[in-house]
Amino acid sequence: MSTAYVPRQQHHTDAPAPPEAPPTPPHASEATRLLCAGTYQDAEYRDLVIEQLYLDEQRIVAPSPGFDAARVLAHALRARRQELLWSAAVIGLWAVGLAVSGWLLGLLVPAGLLLALAPWLRGGAEQPPLHRLFAAFVVRWQGRLLFAGVLVLMVAAAFGAGPDDESGSGSSYGSYDPYDSYGSGSSGAGSSGGPDSPGGALLESTEPWQAWFGIGVLVLIALCAAARRDRFARAFAAELSPKRFPDLANDPAEQAAGERLSRLVRRVRREQHAPLIMYDEARPFCGAGTPCDTWVLAVELRPDEGAEQQPLGNRAILERIRPLLEQLRVPAEHAGPAVRDRLRRLEIDECVFLPVEGLADRDHAPYSVQEFEQHRARAVEEGGEKRRHFLRIRVGGWDEELVVTVFVRVHTQGRMLMLEVAPHVLNPVRAEFREADRTSHRLLHDNVLGKAAGALALVPGSAGRSLAALVRGGVFAWRLLTGGYAAALPDGPALSVRELAAADGGSTFQEMDVARYLRSIQDRIGRGVRQALADAGYETGEFAQKIVNISNGAVHIDRVEGSTFAIGEHASASGGAAPRKGDPDHGTR
């Protein structure tokens, strides 16, 4: 039995601390493992991953901070292949059962469709609206009751009871027909299970051996469902386990790659962590997460009369900010080298955003080191609209599940300094994905009765789920063959597979960490710009005042003369002429 990993606590001793482990590569991170596990759990998420990274071959992948999108794609395709195989086997069993049982199993099809409709009615939200929950609840129980009623009919037919049987228990089975409401519309006890109703007609014409065959098919479907669940559970305990997942070379999903997947994996791994970001104008920061307190600050460059003015460029300001940010990695002197704070691995680099419009081929994007350096050298000072240079600061916390990224852009123009700060937060992976290990352990260690009950519960909706999976697979194959995506013009990222798997919010501890990271980074950015202004001989008072106001969530007001404003939750203000000196109301407003 595997147990959760608990970090070893450090004690105050004179012994030297053990060397710090190297950073985890993206393909082996916990975030990557959970995203791969999610492709086996959520069909909708799996389909979106395949559509964005495999079907839309012309679409450049979104940046992948702290994870490997190529490995997620490989597992998504593997999960779909397995789903299609199991679905084809289930549909094959249903087809054979329908033909041999005299279509008695056909009475279960409406129940299966109702059960397959229930998840669609509920929706994919973590907290769906009440009307969706109620509709899904009603449809789900209608399907279950309908399935139970038909199963009673099948058992009755297997023991030789017919709708006109008047003796013993046979009459009690034959008197129940869940499809009586679809019959001739007659009322009274004589109409229940009568030969005019669909259930009664089938029951009358079905031989006992056919009913037994139908029950046997249902047992086989249950065994198939149990084997499928067991296979997925063993995958979570084997290649997707925390111990084996870092071994990329022996990952069965990577080994099964075909020619198309191999080509796309190479492209994704070249693009996803590159400092050059090809973007779509509608979604420039796709992949970075949710924007958090984005702000732009503009101050006038006023010479300090007591200092000598020096040329002040964008590069000089950024180089003043970087050392202050790097100091956040240094632990306190009394703490020693055993500090576990995530800021010790703060990542700082420079990135350039380029629009994808005008690119003739996805492989022609300028990702080489030489091409990037040329773009960076020109973009840092130009202050362009489409090509933009940013200083990027990233903190990957909670095993890369909580990622904070801050983009900083500085521009001087017309004796004005513009500072743009765009923080983004990637929330942790959804709870159901993080429960994969717990679910796998429960399925593998459940007793025989629990496994049997779980498998039987999957039988009623197996036809609907399997048919929906095969239809989705057929639609995907048709789009792949006829879409012409390989020859399409390149397009920027539309969705991030990491953002699709993110929860709506984090825990209290995680929110505290986000606030701490952002405050620390923003403080160092403001201090670096202020020092750059002072070193170049410019006044810093206006900038310091504005940066304090923005940090505290306030609004900087340059002038209040002739203005009207109110402070407080229930305060109000009205316009009018300001009182003049000497008026009775002077000094009271």
C-alpha cells in the first residue's frame, strides 16, 4: 500500500543541510501527471486536448508553464484509443444480444439513453445551477427505474412467465410492464402486461432461452465494464503513479506514437517553453492563466535639479529591476540553506510576443536562438504595438500546480515613463483530477461485492455512453480526413490545456501564497524603477506616490481643486461651484 509523501521536517542542528534536489523537468512535474490522468477521467477535456493539439495541426501551442503539453496529448490519444476499443466491444455485445434475444434487450435502450442524457443536462461546471441538477436527477432516476422494470420482465421471461400466466409468482412478474403507458391506452389491471403493450408483446414472443441469453449478455457487459475500470485503475497505479511517471522513456503513451503524433510532439516541445511567443491578437496571454490586478502607470520624467541627467532607456530600467528580483531567491541568513520557500526558484527571463498573422508555415516561426536575439534587441526599445518585449517573472508553487507569472514592460517616450505590469495566476488542477490516485486505490482494493455492485451500476448507461464515444470518434475521423488542417495557414493558440483543467480557485493557503508572491515581486519592480530614475537624475516623488497608491488598491488623484469626490461605502457627492474664501461654507465641505 502506497502512502502520501510527507516532506521531512528540518531540525536545528549543526550538521550541514543535504544538497537541494534539482528542479523537476516539465515532463515529470506533478501538474503534467494530473493532466494526463484527467484525460482518462473526463471525455470532454480529452476531446478538447486532442482538438487543440492534434486536429488543429496549424495552431501553435500555448505556452506551457511547469508542464509538458506534448505528453498530455500522447495520453489523451491513448485514452481515446482505449475508450473506442471498449465502446466497440460493448456495442458489439449489445448488437449480438439484441439479435439473439428476440429484441428483448431493445427495451433497455431508452433507459440507457436517459442515463447518457443525465450528464449532459447537468453540465460540466463544478457547481451547476439548481435547475440543471434537478433535471439531471429526474432523468437519471427515470432511466434507473425503467431499467429495473425491464430487468424484471427479462427475469420473468427467463422463468417461463408470460403476460397471460395466472399462477404463482409468474403472474406477479407478468403484471408489471414499464412500457404499459406506451401501449393501447386502456386502463385497469387487465391492461398491465397485456399483449397489446410493447413489453407484453415481446414477453409473449420470447423464449426462455432467449431471455437467459439476454441476461448473460448483460453479465458480459458488466464484466467488460469492470475490466475497463480495472484497466484504468491499474494505469493510475503503474505508468501514471508518482514513482513511475518521471520515466519518460518507458511511458507507453509515448512509445505508441505514430508519424503524425511524433511530428506534432516535436513541434509542441519546441514551441511551448520558447521565449518567443507567437500569439493570437484576441488572446495574447493565452496559457498564462487568469489576469490578476493588471495595471499601467505613466509618470513624467522631471529632471532633478540637484543631479546630473543621464540617458535613460528601457534596457537600463530592466537591468535595474532584475538584480532586485534575483535577491528574492536568497533566504534569510539565520535560516540557512534548508529553506523550502518557492521564491528560491524564482525564474526570470525575457520574452518577445509576435503576432502569428503573416506567418506562412508553422515550422517557419523564428524560434532559433539567433532569430530570437534579433527580435529581443529590436523589441526592447521600440515600444511597438504588435511586437512586444516583456520581462517575465514566474513562480511555480505547489508542485507546479499553482503558477504565478508577472509580465513587466517598460517604455520611455516623450519624456514620459510608462510601466506595464500584467500578473497572471494559474489555479491548481481540478479536484477530480487530483483524486485520481485515491480513486484508483479504492477501485483496486475494493472487495468482490463492491466491485460487482460498481460494475452492475455501469450496465444501464453502457449503451448510450459507448454509442456517444463511437459517434465522437467517427466525427473526429471525418474532420481529420476532410478538414485540410495540415495545409491551413498558421493560427495562434485558442485554448490552453492547462487552463481548461484549472479549478475556479485555490485553497486559503494557496491564495495567501499568491498574494505573497505578487506583493514581493511588485515591490521589487517599483523599487527597481525608482532606483533607475534616481540614477539617471530624475525626480522619483511622483512615481513613488503613484506606486504606493496602486499597491494599496487606491486611485491616484493629481488635483482636487474644483473636483467632487466621495470616500466610503455609503458616501455621496454632488457637483457645484467650490466655496470661495470668506463664504460661510468655506472649509466645511
